[in-house]
Amino acid sequence: MQRRPLLLSALLGVPTLLRAQTPGPLRLGADSALVDSGLARALQGAFARDTGLGVKVVPSPALALLDALAAGEVDAGLCNAPQAEERLDRQGLVYDRRPVATGAFLLVGPLRRGGKPEPKKVERGHGLMEALARWREPVADPVGATFLSANDGSGSHVFEQAAWSSARIGPQAPWYVRLDPGQSLIAQARARGAYAIVERGAWLAHGGAPLGVIVEGDADALEQVHTMRSFRSPHPAGKLFVAWIAGARGRSVVGSQRGYRAPAA
């Protein structure tokens, strides 16, 4: 039973003594939505089966995750905030950054019976910028048009803020509401019947009535997921993990997860 991980490690070009040299499991920081969707756990389990090496998933909003990577508090990351990642990459605080998956961000919101949006200000089938532009007009029913923001530095929140900026809208009360701590964005949006921008994989895992998808398939709402290593935490399994997750086996796992596409080989 012990031979399989060692043989696989040898095939991947890793010394067979790596397991003995590894100081505990690799700490993988992952954006919370990538954990909620099941993507991070699927990669964690497949890597352990292939190599015999442990990975501890540490859920965190994307920006906090990148801070942890910069400080060496986690060994590797699975993140969906490309511009913030690139800043750390340029500073040399993360390296070996590679694409892992392509997903999407969705605008979800309340639907009336028969599948019509509620309220009429936001209609299905429009692009994201067009849908958000409806909030420029005075909202007659602030409760019915509530927009819930993650407000946590997650990949979804970073994308949402960029989307409002592109739409040239400054979100404000009473229609713009921030997430209460301790509950997921999707769960709270469903409980409140509010609009929200959510990560597609997480929505497929946890979304549903009374909300529906208002905007999807917008080319401006693609999600890019990358893995990278911390410069300040040279875990001996880090190089193998990044090579595995960006390689054929990692792509196979990504392709099996709802809401994601693997990058081309």
C-alpha cells in the first residue's frame, strides 16, 4: 500500500524521501467561494491520493489570502483576484503563479412567479454593465431592489467593486447593503431576497429559490483562478503541488467540477 505514492512521486520527478522531509501538510489558502464550490476540496483530495502528501485547505477571502501568502502564513494559494495577485507577483512575494481554472461571476436576484425578475428595473438577458446601470435611476422600492455586497475582500467582492466602477455607479444606501459577518453571501442573499454578484461554482453548489440568475455568460464577468507559492514559505511540497495542479491531473479534476473549465494544455 505504501508503494503507489512513492512511485507517483518518482514519476513526477520528486525525490522519494520528500514525504519524510515534509514538515506537515501543505497549507493551501483558498478563496472562500472556491472552497464552497467544492473545487479546492476536490484538488486537495486528488493530490493526496496521487502523491500521498497532505494538504490543509485554509478558506479565506482573496485579499486576506494574498496577505497571508505575502507573510508566509500559508504555503500556496488558490485565488481569483488577478490584479491583486499580479501586484504581489511583481513585488516577488509570490512566484510560480499558474492558471488553474476559468469560471464566472453571476448577477443573481429575486424572481417573480413565472421566472420574471423582481423588481422590473433589472431584467434577465442583459449584460452585467447594462443591468447594474439600472441602479443609476431613483429606486421606487428600495427594499425590493436591495443589493447585497460581500464586503469582505473576496474574489466576488473585488469583482463587484470593479463592476460598479466600470458602470460609473457609487453604491449607496438604502439599496446597497453589506453582508453581515458569519454567513455566506449566497445564503444571506437568499434569506433576504436580495441581488448579489456571486461566484458561479459556489452558486451551483448552494444557490436556488427565491433567487435566480439574472445575468450570466457575460464576457466581462469571467473569473480567472490561479495557483501560486509564497516566497516566504518554501514548503518542500510546494513545487510539486503547483506542477500537479497546473498539469494534466489537476486539469482533469478542474474539468470534472461544475462551473469551471480547465486551461488549455
